[in-house]
Amino acid sequence: MPTPTTTPPPTGGEPGQTPAPGQEKAAAAKRGSALRSRPWLAALFLLPALVLLGALIVYPIGYSLVRAFLDQDGSGFAGFDNFNEVFTDDTTLTAFRNNLIWVIVAPAVCTALGLIFAVLTERVRWGTAFKLLVFMPMAISMLAAGIIFRLVYEQDPDRGVANAMWTTVHDTFVDTAPWPEARPRPDAPLRASGDGSYTTRGTVSAADPASIPLVGIPPRETADALPAERAAPGGKGEITGTVWQDFVKGGRSEHGVIDQNEKALKGIEVEAVRDGRTVATAKTGADGTFTLPAKAEGAHLRLPGSNFEAPYGGVDWLGPTLVTPAIIGSYVWMWAGFAMVLIAAGLAGVPRELLEQARVDGAGEWTVFRRITVPLLAPVLAVVTVTLMINVLKIFDLVYIISPGATQKDANVLALQLYLESFGGGANQGVGSAIAVILLLLVVPVMVVNIRRLRRESRR
């Protein structure tokens, strides 16, 4: 019968053996005592981080605090003069107002969209791909996003995507002028009659078809137009006439006469006017001819200004009124994905049995979302909102790049004003440092609130 052997307890010093709990505590206490007896060792490991922290954060903050109380060139003490200038300058006050709009609108919109995207994509088959598309703008720098949206908001519909879509929708429901660039020659039988309209110098007769020549239309716009035809005299006293482009490429044409290859102007409205009243109207056909009833005999012909109105150019996105909302839109495009990812992570931790129990009890999806999902996500929503508030307080890149020079003052924010005062035309680093101190004072309370909330959440 073999004799049983006893295994000695693990010592913790041999590889492959697990130390006992008491030995782990002893080892931890030994390491702690070693650090306490040799604090220079901890300081040595922390030194690189402390150097970077001091060079990149502590020194700039301290320098800005001192510089804010010096004059423009930094040679003399200015007291609170720089702060007084900040709060009395109209441009800086506009920056304060715009920053307030940013802090209220941008985080709220980003958080709301992030919440909607996070909830909806849970039930979408391709939810992961959608989240990737929404989050992708975060990979783009503020500089690149600013350049992109500067092109998006271009006033010219041929270059700006926003106005291209806007004008397309507008032109779908509103008729546009057929020939906005057309005009009569100075020696033509037409005279300007106000509101962009033109009226014939003499009256018209059924026996003599009216000739209304126009010029000023680029040849490429009439490339598909039919050749103009001279109208035949109307029967039963009807008034006839032709509206055409009195010009041939190369300039070889006789003024006031329908020459070969001269193009008809289709769709122009013609009114018969007598004693200031419109008695009849007609539109030119594909060959440029029109026909008015016999009651137009002896009247003047008028081409209303609606024939020559400039095409709808869309919305002035970067004008004084809309420049700030337009830039906020570009910020939302970038940061809604950030909010969505954080909220989706919080949503993954929501107990599903609570949601299912509410549905079993008869609650609709809207009630479940409003009464259960949102309250459970409140801590995450608060963290996202506060983080975005800190971010928008420092917004600079998008405003500087997207806003044109003419409306930059209308889109101005504190960070941009700081740059312009310190390194722009003002070259007053005293005022710039004062703005930096004010920004710091605005950011610090929000950061403290965020840190306290995170600590409370970590203790739970």
C-alpha cells in the first residue's frame, strides 16, 4: 500500500503557484511601504507627465492670468482695463451672445439626435452600418469639416449643395422666368415701363403682325430652341406677332428682322394694355408666335417683368441672419455620432426585463421610451450634454473657416475673438488674455459638475 504524500503549501516565490490571500496583502503592503520610504521613485515615474502638464496647461494658464492685467505691449500694469474693454466692446458682446446660443442649442440638438439614433438603430437590421455612417464625421478634423461646409453653403446653386437642393424644390412648385437675361435693343420698338416690364411704343393692328425682338440671351440657352417664324396676319381681327432673339452667332443679322437661324423665344407672356388695363394675354409658342383676340386691336403690347426675373438663387446661408445656425448645423453633423455612441453604450446597460414588463402591462413604445428609457439614461444624457457644452465653449475652427469675412463678426464667438484680438488686426494680447481668463472661468464650473457626476456614478 503506497504511503500518501503531503504537498507543502505554496510559497508564492515559485513560478506557477498562486499565493494565498494573506500573502497577497503582505506583498501589497511591502510595495506600499517601499514607495513611502522612497518617494523619489514615484516622483521619477510621474516626472514626464508633470512636465507635460506644467508646460501645456499650468504655465499657459498662469501666463494668461498675469498677461490679462498688463497693457497692450505687456510693459505696464493695466488693472481691470482689459476686462472693461471686453465687456464694453460690441464685437465681443456679439461673441458672448453667440456663445450662449451655441451652449444652449448645439449640445441639446446633438444629444437629442444621438438619443433618437441610438434607440432606433437597436431595431434596425443594418443598425451597425447606420451607426458607422453617423459616427464617421468624427474622423474628420474641424478644418476639413469647415472646408466641406463652406462649399455646401455656397450661394451659387451650381456649387453649393444646400442651395442646389433648395432651388430644386423651389422651382418644382414655383414657375421661373423663361428668359431672365433677355432685354430689348436701345433702338427696338419697346420701352421700359417699370417693374422690369417693356411696352411697345405704338399700338398694334390685326393687319400688321407685331415684331418684338430681344437680345442679351447667351447662345447656349437657345441651342435647343426652334427657328423663329414670322406670324401671319390673324383672321377675324386677331392680333398676332413674334418674339425672338434678334441675334445670330457671329453678329451677321439685320436688326428688327427675323433672319435665318434666329431663335424663337418660347413661353414669354404678352399682354394687351389699353388705358392702363390689361384686356388680353397670350404666351408665345415654340416658334415664338402668339395670338391675341380681336379686342386687343389698337392696344399696346407689354412684356411683364415676370418674363425677365432673375432665377431664384436660394438662401443666403452665410448671411448675417443664418450664418450662426448654419455653422451649428455643421457642428451637429460632426458630433451627433459622438452622442449616439455614448448613449448607445448606456442603452446597452438598461435592464431589458423592465422594458418587456412595461410592454406586457400594455404600455406603448412612446410611453416606454418616455417613462423608462429616458429616465434610466438620464445620467448618460447629462454626461454627454455637459461634455458637449465644454466643447462648444471653445469652438473656433468651424466659425473661422465657414463664415465669410463680411459676416464673420455676426458669427463671432469668444475663442475666435480671442485669436483676433491677440494675433489678428487688434494685436492686443492683454485683451486676448482677458478673454482667455473669462473662457476659463466659464469652462471650469461645467467641468467640476461633470467630474462630480462621474465620481458619483463610479461609487454606485
